Amino acid sequence: MACDHYHRHAEDVRDLAALGVDDYRFSISWSRVLPTGRGRVNRPGLDFYSRLVDDLLAAGIRPVPTLYHWDLPQALQDEGGWLSRDTSQALADYTAVVVDALGDRVTRWLTLNEMNVHTLYGHGLTDHAPALGMGLDCLPVAHNLLRAHGLAVGAIRAAGPRHEVGVVQQHFPVIAATDSPEDVGAAEMFRILTNWLFSDPVLRGAYPEDWVAELVMTTAGLTADQLEQDLVVIASPLDHYGVNYYEPTVIESPRPDADYAGVLEVDFPEDMPFRPVRIEGVERTDFEWAAGYAERFGLVHVDHSTLTRTRKDSWYWYRDLIDAHRNRVAGNGPTRASGTPPAV
């Protein structure tokens, strides 16, 4: 049950309020709301999010739900998962259920989180679920996730003009290891496949290069007309475009006998025409999604045996940062001594 936020969300919201945040972005579990992906709603699961939203609003915090953070209901995975176009419509239908239940209080929505990671790590590679290891044959997954995003935008817009909608993508600068044509070309291909493949359809209504569009059509079995129609949906206008920024990446063309293991959080297949280069003097930090309890991070320590929450020094540092920024904007001085924990 991890940190048991389900039962302890009131305590967690109190920590957020004391921290001074204005917004709380959280992810809604599709499987918790619709266990089979469609049809019958699991009312206790949906009621949990309703209670969380109420607690946040009572604490003066705006709830900002993300509707999909990679946890596809198993029944839909058994039907083909994100390799199936039907899954895109299923996500839009699930979105409508959630917006109908929470939309009287929630007005800012995010559709999907980091489509590039879900596509490449879980379908191109085997590091995340469903661990299909398809290589570039995973591009239909990218397209169907993008299409699901566009359809979800439509479902949210249908609920009325008071709702704002956006998406969250992972982006990072890609730098060629040298000026050689081989390294520049390798870096550009990596940049396209990890960044622009997922942003350009949303923001520009087109894939970044003709060869990418051709590869999507070939692997997904789409005609040019179908692709054009899908891209109109994918490029539905947004109010927000969120960026998760983790790490600059240096890329080179593969070198014979070079050891690339462990440079990034995942290792590339041998047949890929690019490789990551270790940046000397920079230690890679955790990549927590698939690590279970092996790594700790965050502002609040949770004891795994008792589930007791303890604010870390970083919690107080961030509280003071928020406080200083808020007062600087207002033209006031700081309201507390830096790093001083409040009376508990």
C-alpha cells in the first residue's frame, strides 16, 4: 500500500497546506475508478478522489488532477493495450466519468503524464510495464497515446468553458558529444524520438519529420487521410503545456568496445544508432518509478513499518523558498527566519 495516501490523505493535505503550496498536482488511477477500463464505476475509488478534492479546497489548495499516469487497467492491456486504437477512446470515456464526478469543484485538468517515457521505456524497452521490448515498432503506442490526449481534451471541453486543460511532457536538451556528422546525426535522431515526436503533434499538428510520419503510418496501419484526421484531434487547443525537466543528455554515434551500461536510467538496445555519454563530475540521481522501496526521495519521510510522516530539512527549505518568493512578489519582507521549523 506504499505510503497509504488513500487512508492518510487528510494528514498529507495538512503538510501541503503548512508548506504553503497553491496547487497540488496528483494522478488519478484509471484502474481505481474503472477496474475493467470501461463500464461499471468503482464508487469507493471515485469517492476517495472526491474526499481528497474537498480536503484540498478546504485547505486553500487548488486540485490539479492528472488523468493518466501509466496505470492501464489490466483488462484493456489484455485487449491490446496502447497498441489498440480503441484504448484511446476508452481513456476519453474514463475522462468523462471523472470530470462528471469532480468537475463541480475541479477546473484545471492534465490529460496524460510523460507519453515519451510510457512509450519508450514500457513498450520500446522492457524497463517499465508492460515491458514489451518492441524497439521502434512501438510507435503506434505513441500515436494512440497522443490521440487519447486529444480525445480527452474534447471530453473535458464538453463539460463547459470553466475547465482548463493541459498535458505534461518530459523534455530535456540533447547535446551531440562532438561536432562529427555521425554524432550530430545520432543526437538529432535521439532528440526527435524522445522530444519532438511527442510535442510537435500536440503543438504543431504534425510529426517532426516526414520519415517519422511514414513510420507511424506503416507501423500503425494508417492511411494518410487517417493520420491527418488524427492529428487534428491530437492538436486540440490547450490552456497549459507542462514540462517535467530531468536531465541534459549527451549522445554519440555508437563506438566499438565502449561501455554504455548505466549511463542513463535505462540501457539502449544494441541496434539503436545512438548511445548516451557519461557526463563527468555529474552523479545521476534516482529514477524512482520502477525502483520500489529501494530509493527514497521527496520532502516528507515515511516510515515503512509505521507509516509515520516526518518533515525533512528539505521540506523546511522549500517552505521558506515559497514564503520568500510570495513576499518578494508582494513587496514584503520574509515572515519567518530561514530554516526555522514551526511550532508543532
